[in-house]
Amino acid sequence: MRALTRHPIALVLAAAVLASAWWSVPPLVDAVTGAAPGGDVELVRPLWYVILAPLSDTLDALTFLSLDRAKALVTGWMIALALAGAVRAGSWRRRLLRGLTWPLAVVALAAAAVLLPRPVPKLVTRDPSMAILDYHVHSVASHDGRPGWTTDRIARWHARQGFTASYLTDHNRVFAGTNDTEIPLLPGVEWSLHQLHLVAIGPVRVIDREPYSRDLHGLLGVFEALHQQGAMSIASIPEYWRYHRENLERFAIAGVDGFEIVNCAPKAIGFAAAARVDVVRLARQYDRLLVGASDSHGWGMVTCVWNLTSPGEHGVQANRVLARSTALAQGELQSWHAAVSQPWEMWRALSWPERISWLSWITLVSLYRAPVRRRGQRGGLGILARSVGRTRTPPP
């Protein structure tokens, strides 16, 4: 009981980390089947990722938030920290200062998730014939690309996470491809058309977008135009589902080559499982490609999805989409409880080395803060501060 009153946060965290193991989910799942991918691939976590698991996992979980859930989580935790700081014992000035400054920890973590270089998981396959691809990524050449997000940085970002190549698809700017980077960056573009963002990959050339930006009838002609170039077209989410869900069969008949079913961008990561099932059914009926996309613009250090592409295959059999389970959960969870459900989903997907790291850090911090402050001793952050305080306490 004494430990409960002195270290309630530590005990709640430790209980959550352990309890979530009972309801654990695979950290990586096949986006089509929902099952773990099997023994031919492995999500490898670097040593420092595991050692710093509480920080690594938290920053990843903040990255894998839909836009609405991100707003709810940040708001919820800022309010909770402000209240915690305000009600803690102390003078009214100290309470006010804590109530104003503690919420900034949430802002700092969010900024770190977007900007801080850190160890990241890497997908490894035991089949050397498989290519690990990203079908949709942006550079500084896009209007919303991160400043300094060059082709060299994009290639390194992908290589660290196990990709063997990536298509570079800036907004309405054709990229010709290059092999002068750590991994090949393949030719592509993302065309903004009538209520649709369309990724075009392969030997793409500039097109006049105006005929395909008027209405649905005009839009349907773009697929054949891209085929005449020798390029492939992939409809991007959320636009194709938001504006054209009733017309997707017309897309398939007109010649679209594929559909994204996972996209890591905050506006698209919440694509619902039911919608994904409908698109998968259509793709199987018309033998269309299914892909995942990081849709990285340079903001964020980790991807939520990889594509295992089989050489010589085409259509729905050509690609396996493997996604982080925390990312796929975004489409099934309500926004209002994001401050609680996002940490829970993060803990459910932990490996046992990560759980041990969490428990170790919880124990270390609790031990550091364990010594009881004596009468007249100044407050401090833990055993070191209180040891210093004791040396300054005058003898009786």
C-alpha cells in the first residue's frame, strides 16, 4: 500500500505494460489478411531502439496517429498535465508555473516525433528475390515537402528501414529516377486531378492535366493516357475513397492499375478496415495491384508500411502490404479516447525485449526517486538531488 501511494504512476505503467501482453497483437501484420506475415520476414529493432524503448515506442506511436486522434491526444494530455501541475502541493505561484509548463512536455514529444533522428525498426526478408518498395514519397520539390528533404536524405531514410528502392512521386512534378543514391529512387509523380490524387510510376512524362480535372468522365481517360506512356497508375487515399467510392469499379474498368490500401500520412492513416475490405475485393475481381505508401514528406522519422514485391508477378498477386498494427488500428478507434487508447495499442504491439526495457526503466526511475525527503530538506528530482540537499543541511 505504501508503494502504491508513493509511486502510483510507476505502478500503473508497469501494470499496463504487463496486462497488455495478455491482449497482445503482432507488431507487423498483412494489411489484406490481418495476420502476422510469417517467418519469411522480420521486423528488426536496433539495439538502441530496444534500450530506449519507452522513448522509441512513444515517438513511433505519436507518428502513427490519424489527424483527428492526434488533435484529441495532444489536447487530452495537455489538459491532464496542466491539471496535475496545478493541483500538486505548493505555493500558488509554483502551481501556476507547473500548470503552464508541464503541458509543454506534450508539445516537445510531438516535435521530437516529427523532427528527432532516432533508431527505427527495419524490415528484413529471407527471400533475396523480393524487393521491398515504397510506392509514394515526396521530396523538397513538393510544395509541402520538408525543407532540405533531398533525394540523398530520402534514400537514407528508406535504406535504414529496409527498403531496397522507392518511387519518388512529387506533386505534379515528374521525377526521372536516379541510381546515385544509397538505394535507387525510381521515376514517378503524383498528379492532382478531378477530386483525385493519382500516383503514376514508371516511364512517366508530363501530361496536360486540364482534360482530366474537369469531371469524372474526363478523369477516367487519364488511365489510358498513362498506359500509352508505359506508366502505371495507383489511386491514392483518402481522395479516391472520399470522392469516388461509388465509382471505383469504373476506375478498374477504365484501366487504373492499383489502389493504395495503407497510407501513413495523418490524413489517410485512418482508412477504415471495412473500406479496405471493399477495395481488396474489387482488386481481386479485376486483378489490380494493392500497395501501401509511406507518403513521407520528410516530417516524421519512421514508416508504418512496407511492400514486398514479387518479380515477374502482376496484379493483386504481385505485392504484399505489411503494416504496423498500431497504424492500422487508427481506422477502428474513436478520437475522443486517443489519449488512453493510443498508449494501450502501443503496449499491445510490444515485443518482449521492449516490455523488459519498459519495466527496467520504470524500476530505475522509481528507485531513483525512492529516498524520502527529510524535514527541512529541499525538494529534488531524485536520489542525487536529495543527496546534495543532505550535504547542505546544517548539523543538529
